[in-house]
Amino acid sequence: MRRSIFLPVAATLGFLFLYAPIISLVVFSFNANRLVTVWSGFSTQSYVNLWNDPQLLPATWLSLQIAAVSATIALVLGTLCAYALVRFRRFRGRTVLRATVSASLVMPDVITGLALLLLFVGMQSLIGWPAGRGVMTIIIAHSTFCTAYIAVVVQSRLIDLDLSLEEAAMDLGATPVRVFFDVTLPIIAPALISGWLLAFTLSLDDLVIASFVSGPGSSTLPMVIFSKIRLGVAPEVNALATIIIGFVATGVLITTLLQLRRPRPAKN
């Protein structure tokens, strides 16, 4: 009896701890008062101000572009890295490659950002590229640390892949390249999509590394939000956060409905 009461209470407290801040953010995005902690009535003025904001919307569009490009580059590099680690058991530099992937996952963002900044400064002095810090350096930096995450995701899927499927395709005359594109890639497609979405989210959310490698005119959305909340949270920030939460919730809801409609395999 005690256990039946404890579990709902614990679950309720856990959900409140996770989602109460998000709910309060959504509620105060419709606040008529400029002070987001003082409720003065319902209003959508913050959304109107957001539409006319000269910083938030351009920074959002820039962050989405950077995240999409960085995630795509990291997807290609991470997939090739994972394929090499799983399929080629022995090659020179394999240990170094595996250690590099693991180190990128646990390296503090401050160290990664500082190292990339010094790299870009050194490259500019030696070969003249990249010419200053900007969107290009942010894309390179985000692609660098996102590659490790995608490599881990794809590697876990490749380890569980049945090699007999690839061997059967080769027995039928397919070349290794065609086997990779016609057999391997379709099977690991869910891992590729998951890795891309993870990299996209990490790039869109990054603040520390982008602060090191960005330059004038290349402020991402987290950088703009961080600069705005130093003097207090603006209602426009709450409005933008609410819109992003709405898109994420819609995507999760659609994915859940598609999974529920998927036919379940029959039990033997």
C-alpha cells in the first residue's frame, strides 16, 4: 500500500522538478509587464516585440544555418570514423583515432574553445586562412566536437549490424562501395538521423565554444540571449523560448504518434 502511494508522489515531484520551470517560462511569455517575474495580465506584446527585434531573429536564423551545416559535416566525418573503427580492426593510428574520439567527449568546452581559437590564430598567421573569426570558424569548431558524438552513435549501431547481410550482397557480385550505400547505410539510417539531430541540438545550444571562435557579426542565438539576460530576462527571450519549445513538443508528439501507429510484431 505504501509503495502504491509513494510511486505516484515521487513521479509527480519528479515531473514538477523537470517541467515547472518550462511551464513558468511559457506562462510569463504572455505577461503584460516588462518585468518577467511580476504578473500584470495576459498580453502577446512580447511576441510582437520579438518579431521586430533586430538581434534575436537574425541570431536564430544564423544559429539554425550553422547547426544544419555543422551537423551535416559532422555526420559525414563521424560515419566514416565509426566505420573505420568497427570494420577495420587493424590499421596504423587506430588507437590514436579511438582516443581522439573519446577525448572529445569528455574535454571541457573551455579547453576545446581555447584550443580551437589558438589553432585558428596560428593558421591565420601561417597560411592566411581563416581570415579572422566568424561563421566559418564556428562551423569548423562545431563540426569538430559534434563528429565525436556522431561517431559513438553510429559505432554502436554498426557493432550490432549483422555482417551476413553485407557478405550476402558481396556474394551476389556487389562491390564494397555498393554494399556500403545499398545495404549498410539503409540499415544504419536511424542511427544517422539520431546522430544528426544530436549534433544539430549540440551546435544550436553551444555557447562556450562559439564565444571563443566567433567574431563581429557572427553572434549565435545563445550568445545573444546570454548578453541580454545580464541585465534581466527580457520578455522577448521568453517568447522565443516558448516558440522553440512548441516546435520541439510538436516534433516529439508527431514521433510518438507515428510509433504508436506502427504495427507491432506478432508474438510467437
